[in-house]
Amino acid sequence: MNIKPIRNNDDLRAAFKRLEKIYQAQEGTAVADEMEILVTLIEAYEHKHFPISAADPVEAIKFRMEQQGLTQKDLEPYIGSSGRVSEVLNHKRRLSLQMVKRLHEGLHIPYESLLSAA
């Protein structure tokens, strides 16, 4: 096992190339240990150099609307009146905790997406 830190994109590509070769390693072997270490190193490098910010709650709602072919009227049971829905979708009103709960339970939008700061 020849493991070294991932310091740049060339190191990252090399780590991925090695990981492809050993990904199906049998559990409990030295190769499986190497695979786990590589995954940890890759995740740490990507987290540091390619962070993914949390989704905007309004964008999460709009994405779900597009997925399910929903209109603003369809959001009224979860958010409130048509005016309130419009305010939320135009970033003029923040989601209340009650709205978040109803959107999560009714449209299955993850809490993490609805509670992230926009």
C-alpha cells in the first residue's frame, strides 16, 4: 500500500484511478483497507477544494414544482394564500417552521434544503 496525501488535481486523478482498480476489494483485506483510506482522502480533498453550498430553499421548492408539474396554486396547502406563496417564491417572505414542516411532509423536500440560509 503506497498512500500519500492528495495535494492537487493530478494526485486526485491518480487516487481515483487506483480506487477504480480496487473498489470491489474483499472486506477485511489490506486492499480493502487501502480503498477505505483512499475514499477518506478523496472526500477530504473534495470537501476542501470543491465545497457544495446548501441549496436555496426557494430553489428547492421550485425544483420540486418542476419535477411534479405543480403550480403556485398547488403550494397553497403548504405555504398559505396565493399572495404568501408569491412572496415566498420571490424571496420577499421567509419560510416559517410550519411551512417547512408542511412542505417536507407533503412534497418530501428535505429539511436540509428548506432550512438552509439563502
